[in-house]
Amino acid sequence: MSFTTANLPDVVKSQFLFKLKANIDSFSALVGIQLLAMLFSMGGANSYVSSSDRMVLSISYFSSDVVIAFTMIWAFVTGITITTKPNRNFDFVFVTNRLSSSLANILFLLTASIVGGVTAILARGLLLAVRYIFFHEHYFTLPVTSFDFLIGVGATVLYLFCLSAIGYFVGALVQFSKLFVIVIPAVLIGMLFISAVINSEPYLVYVYEFYLVEPSFGLFFFKVVLTAFLFFIASIGILNRMEVRR
């Protein structure tokens, strides 16, 4: 019998480091999906063409919007897949419980969100470099300060972390009962249908206005972090109940 007492921080740290290695395929998928998004962005986010008798003027606008959108999908899916049974079975390597496993998962999703957010923002520079090298095009860029860049990265990381929390919650529900595979899409589609019947704006509009139109970064930070926290707390509660059931 061992006299070594395992405490929660040490167990969480060990599981977190293990999950980084065990889920390395998630980062490979991130690279692939961002390269695919860059391919879709190669023609520009918006284009404007004007012509006269002697000249044709074509203007294209390039941004990381498509790459960020694809990365958000990746974050949501990653949050779901980390709750699947094969990933949960990895935890049996350690002396652990559902709480330490969930905390390690949250740290992993936070790390993945940081990596995804930074690479998604930097993808625009790579996209412009590729077009310059292969198409010999010249660009005019708006000046971006270090503060603006950090705000952009921070906001992207927060969005990814919040979506991964929602994905983690959805994955926990599905692991608790497979009926949620049908219930969740049915509820979402039903809400859209009800909005159309009563001639009101879809609920996604209110979600968009609540999170994406917030002018204050401090308030935006509070909203997103609180939302992610609530989804993670709900997920931990669901997964703990699974342990009791078994």
C-alpha cells in the first residue's frame, strides 16, 4: 500500500499534461481546418470592381474572418470530442475523479483556445504573404497598434473558449443520455420555427447582439467568461452524476 497522498492540483496538472499529448490530433485538425479556411479566403472577403473606357479597377479586402469562423467550429467540436468515452477512459491511468478530469479538460480547452486564437489572427498575414509571393500583388494595410492586435487576439480566444465550453456541455449531455442527440437539434430547430410563426426575430439575433455588438471590452470579457463558467459548472455536475449512476 502506498503512503503517497495525491492532491487535486498535482493530479490535475498530470492529467492536463497527458491530455496535451493524447489529444495532439486536435491541433493537427486545427492546422488543417485553418489551411482550408485560408484557401476559401484566397479570393478576398469582399471585392469591388469598377470599370471605365480605359481602366478596370478591382479592389479586394482580406481579413481573418473566415479563418476565425472555421476555428470556432473546431473549438466547438473539440469541446464535444473530449467528453467521448475513449477520451474519458484515458483518465483511468491516474488516481482521479470526475472533478479533476473536468478541470484538466478545461485547462486543455483553454490552451487549445489560446493556440487557435493566436494562429487565426496571424493567418491574415500568411494569406497576404502567399498572394504576394505567387501573384505579385501589392497591398495597402491599415495601421494596427499592438494594443489593437492584443484586443483582437483576446476577443478571439474568449470566443473560442466560450464555444468550447458549450461544446463540452453538449458532449456531457450526450454522454449522459443518447437521447440528447435528437433533443438538442430538435430544440434549436423548434426555437427557430416558433420565432418564424410569431414573426419575431430569431433568438440568434439576440445572442449576436448580446455578445458580438458589445462596445466595452471589459463588459464583453465578463459576459463571455461568465457564460463559459456556467456551462462548465453545468457540465461538471452532469459528469459527476454519471459517476453516481455507474
